[in-house]
Amino acid sequence: MNVEEADSEKHTAHNNTVDFSQRSIYRTITALAIPTFGQLIAEPTFVMIDTAIVGHISDAALAGLSIGSTVLLTTVGLCVFLAYGTTSQVAQLMGAGKRKEGMEVGIDGMWLALGIGIIVCALLVACSSPLCQAMGASGNVLAAAQIYLNATIFGLPAMLLVYAANGIFRGLQKVKVTLIAAVSGAILNTVLEVLFVFGFHWGILGSGVATLIAEWYMGVFLCLPALIWAKKEGASLRPRLSGIANSAGDGFPLFLRTLALRVCLASTVVAATHLGEQVLAGYQGVNSAWNFALNVLDAVGIAGQSLVATELGARHKDRARIMTKISARAGMMLGIIVGAAMILLGVVAAPLFSPNPAVQILITVGMAVEGVFMPIAGWMWALDGILIGAGDYPYLAATCSATAVIYVAALIPLTWWAGNWTNQIWKIVMLWSAINFLYIGARALFNGLRTKSDQWMNRALAHT
């Protein structure tokens, strides 16, 4: 065999190794992403089920649900750091072979979640009415928003415990239980919702009560195995003030990052409120499906987050880089599939969200706009999860905050301008185009630039 033939065989062997490695990583991402998706869709699924059922009560009830669910999702979403921060810390410690310490970090996160849940629940009980009014609700819409929010508020501690427990599951890469919890929780919520709304005729109150029960069911279902696994690793189940404080400190930049996102979403709801009841109702129909779709995409980001964090914990920088590229590619490919599904859903399923033909048209158009932008959202969300897994929290907080300022500053004149339009369809197009161009697009740019360098990985290696 001559030198050229030997080099050719080496090159072929190398390519086969890389291809196998890529297929293996794709399989691992899929194996983690599908069950992870289960936990992520819990709250958005509850809201989407609520939307489909409440939409058949009245337009005012659907608009009120949009206000009330936005307050709820914003509050729960602001605490997503309980899952993300715990995931990266547990995964890095597991990668370094420190299993007991990793489990104790997870338990600290659960105690922090319970404390935050109780405090936030009390605050919302006192402030539910002013919050709904601040978002532009009045009259029948305000009454419906308050009824729904007051019924679901008391499920907050349960959902925050679910977030924290899932940080443990993801870090351990034991996430199948989250899928079981989400599916059974969604089934329970649907059955109770139909019973309470159509059987007992409780209206939007029945929708809120059904969601409350389903949230606590999921909280118990997921917390028990998390505690059992922690005990098996020899981790203490008692609250450790130093550990809770560390979890809170690490989570603060993630809180700011999520706050920026929620400010943008809440600002969009306020804009929709000022554009009319039908636009707000149509926005809610699209928004419930959009939240669901984004959590599909986020499942890939969280799978990549866990894998990359584990590799960085083991100080395998090259493997972390490969997983980053493949995870981002997987996110974009999934975005294409989800986008096509969302466009199809808007065409065939709009009547499920409202019996009003005018609102149905707005939902169809809004979902079509969202479907077009899904691939870039999938790419961005995958990189976002990976940067969280690496503990690059300050960068994410800074860039998300800057993007939010730009978006809100642009949305104010756009809403004023659109308020003079008579065509409702162009109003819904403006709303969904704005958030995709000015928020999702800008974040994709920032995340892409960050992962081109090694700074985010060097930061993680310096802390392990």
C-alpha cells in the first residue's frame, strides 16, 4: 500500500468516525429532548387547553384569559432559572464525578423554589387586580382575567417545585419521568376542564380550578422521585442556607435574562389590548400555540445544555464544541418542522380557539407569520440553552436586556401607528413580525456571535 492510499484510508476512517459521532449525538439529543419536552409544555399546554375551551364561552372570556394567563406565565417564566441554573450546576458536577454534591445542589434549588413560590403567591393574591388593570383590561375582560388568575395563583408553588425538580432530572439525564408527568397532567387538566366548564357550568372559574389541580398533581408526581434519587446518592434533604444562597446568586442573572423576555411578551399583550378585543383574542389563540412551539424548540436547547455542561464539567472542550454545533443544527431543523406544523394548525384548527370567524382569520394569519420565523427561533433557542449550560449567565442577561429595550422602544410607536389602521389582519401581522424581527432575530445574532468565540467555554472551565 502506498502513502497516498494509506492517507486516503485514514481520511475515510476519520470521516466515518465523525459521522458516527454525529449520529450518536443526534440520538442522544433526541433521547433527552423528547422527555424534556414533556415538562416544558406543562404550563403552556394547560393554557392552550384553557384557551380552546374558554374561547367557546365568549370573546371577553378569551380576552380575559389572555390577560390572566400572561400574568401567570410571566410570573412562572421569571422563575425558570430554578430549572436552568440547577441543570447546568448538577450536570457539571456529575461530569466531574461529584454526584453527592450535584444532588445537594438540586435539593437546594427545590427549597429555593418552595420559598419563592410561597412569597410570589402571596404577592399575586394582593396585586392581581392592579396587574390586570395595568395591562389594559377593563369591564368584562377585567372580571374574567381576575377570576382566572385568582383561581390559578395557588398552583404557583407547585409549578416552581416542578422546575427545580426537573433541574435534577436533566442534570442526571433521567428525564422520561417528565414526559409521563406532562402527559398525565394534561389529560387530568382536560378532563377536569370539560367537567367544570361544560358540566358544572363554572365558566372561566372552572378553567382556572382545573389548572390549579393539575399543577399540584404534577408537583407531587415529580418531587417525590427527585427526593428519592437524592437520598440514594447520600445527599442531605435538609435546607442548607449557604447552598440556597448560592443557587439564588447564580440564578439572578438568569432571572434578568428571563425578565427581559417576559417584559417583551407582556408589552406585546398590552399592545394587542390597545388594538382591540378581537385582535387581543386572536393574539391569545396564536400565543398559546406559540408558547407550545417554543417549548418544543427549547427541549433541544435543554438537551444540548445538559450534554455540553457535562462535557465541560469533565473538561472536554473539543467535544463540547462539537455538541454545540450539532445541537444548533438540530434546533434549526426542528424549527422547520414545527413552523410547517404551526402554519397547518392555523389553517385547520383556528375554529378550536374561537367560534368567531373574524378571530379565526386573525389566528390563521398570525400562525402563518410565526411558522415562517420558526427555523431561526429553533437555532437561537438551542444556542441559548447551551450558553446557560456553560454558566454564561452575565452575557445572556446583558444581551437579553439590551434587546428588550430595543424591542419595547420600537413597539410603542408601531402600536400607535397600527392603532389607526382599519384592517385587523395587518395589526396581527405587525405584532408577530415585530417580536420575531426585533427580539428573536436580535437574540439569534448575539448568541451566534458568542458561540463563535471560546469565551463562554473558558468561563465554564474556570469555575469547575
